[in-house]
Amino acid sequence: MDGVVRLVHDRGVAERFPGHATAAVRVRADRPLGPRDGAIAELRARVAASGGLAGARSGGAAWREVYAQMGAKPKYLPSVQALLETYEREGSVPVPLPLVELYCWYSLARGIPMAGYDARKFAGPLRLTIPGKGLPFTAIGHANAQPERTKSGEVAYVDDEKVVCRYWNCRDCDQTKLNDDVHDALFVFDLLEAPGVPGPAQADDVVAGLTGLLDGVAQTWSGAVDGAGAPELELGS
């Protein structure tokens, strides 16, 4: 999908989970999009420094409470919590694609769940909603596997054809994954009001922090939606 990407935050999510917002930035590049020189090393050093994991620990704890409210089983982790556990176990974030590695380190450094997608691969609006039980989901890296199914009470990102991300920010689908030749990417940040992490009021700062780490940027469009006062956002032209 070229042109505009629409991001929608359903009112039902806002009513059930107040104090949350989705920030997003769409980035078009004049060459394959990737991290600027030294960006990943800077984030690694930030995380390794004293107190560098404080945001991830605060964010992980806050999002685990949200997952409990969704009725998620313990095997479903907020993405920032999964990154934190991986880093504490392995001392690194083992991701083969530099662009994905960059946003994983950024997520860990800021304590914010986030994701990156090929902006051309959405069918209709990207909607944060409570889709109901039984929608099929093809997890990233498992294109030929039996699809998973959404659970009752689960919050998910969906478009007109597929579930894009399960349990708010737990696991992305295979169809919209980034690759090493992407020129048009959408980055999504899940923000909530909680101590120790950037909240909805810091959406612009969160977006600017990531875009400043990217190389090849030609155009950007950004904003935030919250399901109440600002339920929809258009990114692109």
C-alpha cells in the first residue's frame, strides 16, 4: 500500500485501558533504510550504563499489569519485557537485521514497546482494537506454520486482511516484516501513563529520538492517537 497509512485507536480500547496512546512515524528513505553510523553502539552503551535498564524494568512491570487485565497467559510477554529478559540472559539483543536491531535497542533503552513494519504491506487502516476470539495470525518467521488464533479479551493491531500484532505488542506477523531493502517503514510506539517511562505526553520526543538514529531518511510523517480525543491519524501523502 502506497500513499496514506491510516492508524486508528478504537474507542473500546480507550474505554477499557485509559491512559494509553499509540505514537507512530512513517519514514520514507532515498536508499534502503537503516541505522546511522554508530547508532546501535550508542544505544548499547546507554543500556549497559548504570541505570540503563531502569526504563525497561519500569515499562515491563507496567505492561505486565496490562497483560494481566487482558487475561494473557504468562507465555505472552510485552515486547519490552521479552527484550529485557533476553538482554539479562545473553547480554545482547541478537537480531540479524540492523534496522530491527536498532529499534529493539531503542525500545530497551526507553522502556517502550514498539514495532517496525513495511508500510506498503497494510491492507486498509492499521487498527488497535479488541478483535475477538479466533482470528488467524501468522507469526513472523512462520509463514508456512498453522496460524495462531486470537483470544477473547486480547487487544491487537489488525488491518482489513490480517492480525498484524498480537496482545498489543507481543508478537508481529510475517506479512508486514521489515527487510534489508525497505524504503518505506512505519514505526509504532505503545505509550502508557506509568512511572519511569515516557508517556503519551512525550510522544513527539519518543518519535524524534528514533528518527534521529536513522540513515537515509527523505520524508517523515508522525503523530499519536489515543482512542478518545484523537482516534485517527493519517501518515503519508
